[in-house]
Amino acid sequence: MRRLHRATGLFPLGAYLAFHAWEHGPVRVGRDALFARLAHTESAPLEIALVLVPLVVHAALGLRLAREPCADSGYPSPAFRRLQVASGIVAGLFLAHHLVGVWLPRVTEPSARGAAYDAMLDHVARAPGVAIYAVGLGAVCTHLGQGVGLALVRRLPRAPRLARALGVALGVLLWLTFLDALAAYATYAPLL
């Protein structure tokens, strides 16, 4: 169970987060640039098969594994485990909010890209919406960064600090990338 949980978290979900950040990068320039990129990258059936299904599996396994005793968790410390559990729960709630509010309209509306773009603008039109996205994206990136760090610790057992630092750096870089796109959605101007 633990291996499947790690595998679904790192790939395809981790890879998709990096792809999603790249995919929405053109929003910094404007709607037309974003739509041009999305015209070549969107595929609801692939997203369901390669992202939504692994996300559900990862979340279900994560909830199951969170109920196991701490000694059997595989994490380097109880605090690390608590951070992973808490960030996973917040990330799951945020992703449900994002999927229902932005992704679902894209799949169900005839003018899919326009519906998703408008839904995203509605989500971040006010300060509470921006805060939800900033915190939710922080939880997603923290969860991924810590997960990557843990996976790297297993690959680099002699350099655990370096492995964790690389995971944290990935999480922070991804979070800043998403915050930049979020600023472009919320204010029509990139943050960075």
C-alpha cells in the first residue's frame, strides 16, 4: 500500500503539477496566450485516467495509511508525518474545491476553455478566494515537496539533509510559480 501511495503521489500527480504550472504559465501574458497553450494540451479523458484516478487512489491510500501507528509510518519523525497528513487533508479539500469549481465547468460547458477561465476568475475575484487558493496551493506544494524529499532520502541515504532540502526547494519553486499565475488571474498582472 505504501509503495502504491508513493508511486501515485510522485508520478503521475507530481509530474502533472509541474506540467499544470507550465501549462498555465502563459496566463501571465493574457487570456489569448493561455488559450493558445491550452488548445494543444487539454484532454479531459487523459486527465481523468492519468490525474483524477491516481489522485483518488493516492488520497484514499493516504487516509488509510494515516490511521496506522506512527512507528510503522516510514517517516523520519512524528512531526514530519503530521505535516504530511495535515497538508494532504488541506490539499485534498482544496483540490476538490478547484475540480468542482473550475475543472468540471470546463468539461461540461460547450465553450470549455472560456468556462474554466471565467470560473477561475470568479474563484479569485475577492480576497477570500485568493486566500483559499494561496493556502491550498501551499498545502499541495508542501505535500509534494515533503514527499519528494522523503523519496530522495530513500535514494540518497547518506545525504538526508540534501534530499529534504531538494524536496523543499521543489515545493517552494512550484508554489511561487502557481502564486505568479494566481496573481495574473486575480489582478491581470503577474506577481513576479
